[in-house]
Amino acid sequence: ADNQKGGRGGGPNSKRARRMLSNRESARRSRKRKQEHLGKLEEEIQQLKRDKQQLQESNQMLSQQYNSVSDHNKRLCEENERIKDELRFLRTEIQGQRRCGRGEEVGNE
């Protein structure tokens, strides 16, 4: 029966069977590649989650350090202003004493 339609041994059913088998193998390889790809993507997701966690922890630590340094800087700036005020006051006092020493007392003019 196969010889009547195909002209050669095996006929169209044999060709069809080979094509179906080839297609099944191709689909199997495709599923395997897809599964491997999904596995790699899942590994990458896990690594990215670990990286994210590490970066969040690092960010929190750096934020705390920044706040600490910022507070310290604020205190230093306040102290600097206080010292500048004290220095201005002392310079005024020294200038006043120099005037008094040269007879330039306030009220004797």
C-alpha cells in the first residue's frame, strides 16, 4: 500500500512519521533550552535579591554615618561661630584697652 502512493519504499506515511519524530525531538530540545534558560533566570533573580539586600543594608549604614557626620558638622559650625563671637569681643576689648593706655578714654574728649 505504501509503495503505491510514494513510489519508493516507505511511502508518505514513513516520511510523515520521520517528520513527526523530528518535530518531537526539536520540541523536546526547545523545552530543555527553555527550562535551562528559566533556571538561569531564577538564579539571576536570587542573586539580584541578595545584591539588593546588601545594597539596602549598605545604604542604611551610610545614611546613619551621614547623619552622624552631619550632626557633628553642625556642632562644629556652632562652636566655630561661638569662638568667632568670642574673638570679636576680645579684639574689641583689646582695642579699648589700647585707647585707654594712650589716653583716649571714652568721655575725656
